[in-house]
Amino acid sequence: MDILFQDQKLAKVCNNESLLIRKYGSVRAKLLRRRLDECRAAENLEVLRSLPQVRCHELKGNREGTLAVDLDHPYRLIFESANNPIPRKSDGGLDWTRVTAIRVLTVEDYHG
């Protein structure tokens, strides 16, 4: 998949190992790098669903339209489909098999 970023600042951090470690610490930076690599290697979003350690899932409520993958508990990598238009199934749900680009929005603990 193609990976875009919410803004240039986030792109710079996520694409620079030393900035990544400085901002998130070595454990979270390593997991974040791994998740981004898994996303890049995946043909589409459905592939991530088959990787149990990733636990890719759609969010609900005020975060509807976004997805998350696990990092170090309780932190998640939050992103959205960057396909335009967003691929939908006939029932209106997201068609994971046709999502081939994502936009990384943030890394955070949204449970607190």
C-alpha cells in the first residue's frame, strides 16, 4: 500500500529513525517502523487483517472512518483510507480489499 501522512512533520518523524526514537522511545519506534513496513508490503488493507499481531480494526464513535493497528499497549497507529473515493461495499461499509493507500493521522492512546 501507499502511505501518506497527515502532515509534513509527521512524515519527517516517521521516515527518520533517530527522530522516531527521540519522539516515541526505542520500543514504540521499533513497533511503529514494523507496522509501517507491514503496511507498505501489503497489497491492500485486507492483508493486514490476516496478521494477528497487527490487530487492524475500524474505530467507532467520534473516530468513525478511521482505523488503528496495535503498537505497544495502549498505543495505536491511527490512519484512514487515502483512496479517493473511499472504496465502499454495497452495504456502505469500507471495502478493505480495495484500500490501497492510507493516510497516517497520529500515534496515541485513545482509551484515556
